[in-house]
Amino acid sequence: MSPIALLHGDPGRLPFVGHFRAQRTIEGANLAASGRVHARGDVSAAFRIARAIEATIRGCPVSDGADRHDLLSAVWQAIHDIEGCDLGPDKGEDLVILFVIGDEQGTGIAGMGLGGVWAIDEQSIRPLVEGDHPLLGGPGRPDRLPGVLTLDEPASTVVCIAHDHPNQPPNTTNWRQACGVNP
Amino acid sequence: MSAIADLDPRRDLVLIRERIDLQLRVGDDPTETVRDLASRNPIALADLVIGPRAPRDPRWIRAALESVAVLEEALSPYGLYRKLVALCPELQTEILKIAARRHPAAGWLVELSRAIEGQQAGFIHLSACSGHPSFTQNCWAHAAAGHLPGLIAVATQTGLPQTAAALVAHGHLDAAGVAMVRIIERAPDTPVVAMVAAVWGPDPVPVLKKTLPHLRSRAVATALAQQSNGYRDFSTLMNTLIGAMVQP
């Protein structure tokens, strides 16, 4: 089953300005990504940039026989290669993104600009990282992602909040809607 | 000319009331009398406009509306406008327009709109504040109150995407579909899909599909397709639909 990556909405009436979500499946590995860019900017421009990032994730070349790490590297490289001017006035330095990657060997998470990450199922919400974990940090597009956290137990749905949110876990009753997943 | 220029509003209120009644009975314009009172004693004016023995003549209320700023000094705006509507239902639309113009961000306008406009509630208020910073919050408030036809009418008139976004935010998806089409009809370049996605989440295709039954022209469908070309499946659907449309 493909993992699901979700970014919690921002406070306010327009919680999903510049939010994007995409999945990529290759033989033997899956990648789910969710994030936001230019979220404090013009709604229209943020929307266009978000769709461009989704298209990049879905369409970037990945070599045959790639495992989940190769898939993540290829996708990140493609995002990194987007011209800064195509990512809004901040040139992508405000990029927040969560990746969940999975294959037969296991599941891992990586990202930028994350303030908290949780695994969610129908029964529980459990934090995947705490304290000063290197997965949590500022936004942007470094040459390489800081690292991949391999999960001890598989997680079908991973929810994150952005670095500039209060570090509170998602609400157990309405987390789907809060992440822009509507019935 | 003021009919009470020789009277003192603090002392001669009974006489003033009689003069106003007479003025209205003989068909004289009471505007100058209202202005005179407004300049000399706003409290007396408030008593004569909305007090228990206030004349219910529309000419009197209309004249009083010209000095509404003075009346607002004597009574809270919500109480004042509600009372004016109760005194003179013939002028309720005019009263609501004035209230919306003077207090575009006031929450009580939602309830007053419902009482006056019924099914079209929100149209006057939102039309009056479409250029005001409170427009978005007001769209949300009217959507929360279920004023769907009013919001659709405003979408049709203004082409502003906040109307559709507010409907989406409150789960009125069918109405949002109508509003989105009306917005694109009015202003094809309005970023309504972006605004809806900002409220709904990154995959607003379920909302976009609500527009389909309301698309009548190829031009509108094409504009919608252009705005939503980041959603591959919906784009494919739109292209099929556009190809089958007869009306340009």
C-alpha cells in the first residue's frame, strides 16, 4: 500500500495557500510528498507554483531498478533543479515538504521545514520525532536533504506540521480535514 | 426651512413634536427640521426619530437617515438600524444599504440582512463592502448563516472569488459550484480555483466537479480548464466536455 504524507493546514481562513500533495510509484517503491511554498504570498502564484512542484514530483526521471532512497534522491534533485525564480519571491527558501518513502525493506521519512511529525491511524496519533531531532528544522532547498529517518514500524499515514506552527499534535477527531483531506 | 427654529429642544419637546406632526400632515419637507435638531440636540433628535412616540412617516425617517451619524451618537448602531427598520419597513432596503456602507465589518449585519432580504440575504451587505478589507470575513459570515443565494448573487455581480471560497469553507459545495461558474462568467481571469484550493486543500477536484452541471458556454469551460490544468484527470474530463459543447 502506498504511504500517505500530509501537511497540516495553516491557521486562518485560507489554510492551504501554496499547499501541494503528490505521489510517485515506481516498480518496488513508493513516494508520497506533501508541502507548501509561497504560503504567505499571492494565492494565485502560490497555487501555480504548488502545481508545478506536484508535476515535478510525478514526472521527474527515475532510473530503472531504483529503490526508495534512489527515488527520493531523484525527486529531491528535480525539486532542487527548479529555477528559484519559478518558486516565488523567496526562490524556494520557504519550501516546506514532507516525504514518506516505502518499499519492501521499510518506510522512511524526510523533509524540510518541519515542526513536528506524527504517524496516524484510526486508533492513535504517535510522534515520530521529538526534541531537537535533525528531521525538524527550517524550510528551504539545500543541495541534499538532511537525512532519512527509517521507521521502526510501518506507518500508512504520516502527518506533519510546518516549522512555524505551534508544536501541537494534530487533532484526533478532525485531522483529515485539517490536512485538506475531505470526504 | 426648520419648523422649530424658535423652540428649545431641551424644553419644548412636546411643541416640537406637534410642529413635526403638522409639517408632515401638510406635506412639507422635514429635512431642515431634522438638520436643525441634529445640530442643536442629537438626543432630542434620537427621541423624535426612534422614541416611543416617533412618527412612522417614511418622509420623516428618510430625512432622519441623512443625519444618521448624529443618531448613532445617541444609540448603538445595531439597535438604531433595527429600530429604523421596525418603524418604517418601506425603507428597509435603504436602511440596510446605509448600515452596510457605514459599518461594513459589523457582524450584526448578517442577522439584519436575513430579516430584510430573506432568500437573498447578504447581497446588499456584500455588495456594499466588496472593496472593503472586511469583505472576506463577511463572505464567511454569510456562508456560515447559510445565505447561499445572496452569495451566488454577489459572485455573479462582482466576480470576486472569496464568495465561492466562503461557500466551500462552510461545506456548501453545490452552491460553490454555481458561484465558481458565475465568477468565471463575470471575470474569466479571477483565480477562483486557486482560492478554492486555498480553502479546501491541494486536491479540490471534488469541488471543481460541482461546476460541471452549470457550465453552459465553451468560453467559461475553457477558462475553468485553464485554471485547473494542474489536475490531470479533471483537465482530461474538461477537454472532453469542451469538445462536446455547442455554445461558444
